[in-house]
Amino acid sequence: MTRHAVFVAAPLVLALFAGAAQAQDLDALKADTRKNALPVLPKVVAMMQETVAEKGAADAIPVCKEKAPQLLKEQAAKTGWDMRRVSLRTRNPERGTPDVWEARQLADFNIRAANGEKVETLETGEVVTENGKQVYRYIRAIPVGDVCLKCHGPVEQIDAGLKSQLARSYPQDSAFGYAKGQIRGALTVKRPL
Ligand code: HEC
């Protein structure tokens, strides 16, 4: 190897190592984020299934309205990260409206699902700069299961009493009309680096 080639190659090799290390860091961040955030999702589904079975759908409203946000809040307090649920079609726009990054990822999830990716495993993790600071952002699709249809399914199939109950609390409700297997929304996490 000529002296010139060594000079050229050394920074290149260093850059490659740095790239590999960064990819590894990102994998570790994603794994750690999953471990701390994702267990909330099956917990909410189980709670919803149990409550609907035992008390009926009208009495299960608090599971989506209070329990799910509460569990995320507890996990957020434990980790120090931001955690919430967002959707492109919200029932509660005050809480669930996505920011620009989240809206872009949700749109991308819809495209990926249309291309055959499994909705249950759709996720994205990315380091982004916000207000001059680097943060790690993670977002994971929340699929529509059978039990969700009671309150998020086609509006003509929703129980009349339940529908009027929902209408009283949510005058701007866009969260009807889903089918099983679609993307209801996403769990989103923002953690400082
Ligand atoms: C008993 C009725 C009911 C059922 C069943 C139900 N939800 Fe909800 N869902 C609601 C209500 C009410 C809200 C609004 C919560 C709030 O005020 O923040 C909501 C909100 C949400 C949101 C937050 C975004 C938004 O639209 O405001 C997500 C995500 C969500 N539901 C997912 C699900 C999933 C997934 C299931 C099935 C496992 C499900 N829901 C089943 C009533 C229900």
C-alpha cells in the first residue's frame, strides 16, 4: 500500500467503525425503549377484554379514557421519558393529536401496512434534534383487535346507548370506522439522550 493510500484509508476505516458503533447504540436504545414502553400495550388490551366481558362496553370506557393514559403516565414517571398515544383519527384530539414527526411516521406505517408489513410489529426509532437538543424518538403501531370494534368499529354497528355516551364526551370524534387489523394509532416515546 502506498503512503497516500494509508492516509486515505485510515479516516475511512474510522468512519466505518463510528458508523457501526452508532448503529449498535441505536439498536440498544430501541431494545431498551421497547422493554420499558411496550408492556403497557397488552396490559390495556387485557384490561379492556376483561372489563367488556364482565361489565359491558359502556362501563369499559374508562379503560381507554383513564387507565391507558394512567399506565403510560406511571411508566413515564418511572423512566423520565414522554409517553402517549396518538392517532391520525382521534377520539380525543386534545390528548391524541400527533406532532409533525409522529404524523409522518403514522402515514409511513399506513404505507408499510399496505405493502404487507405486519401491523403488530410496525415501529420506528430515530435520533432527532429538537430545539438544539438530541432526543431519541420511538413510535409503535397499535393494531385494532376484536374488542376495540365495540367503540372504534363502523359507526352503524356501535350500540346506540354507547354511541350517545361517547358523543356527549367527544364532540369531535373521528375514531369510528376501523376494521380489525388496521392501525388505530401508535404509542410514542421521547427520551432525552
Ligand atoms: C368501551 C369503549 C372503547 C373500547 C372498547 C376501546 N376504546 Fe379506545 N378509546 C375510547 C375512548 C373513550 C377514547 C378517548 C380517550 C381519551 O379521552 O383520551 C379512546 C381512545 C383511544 C386511543 C387514543 C387516540 C384517540 O383516538 O383519542 C387509542 C390509541 C385507542 N383508543 C385504542 C384502542 C384499542 C387498541 C382498543 C382495543 C384494544 C380500544 N381502543 C378499545 C373508547 C374505547
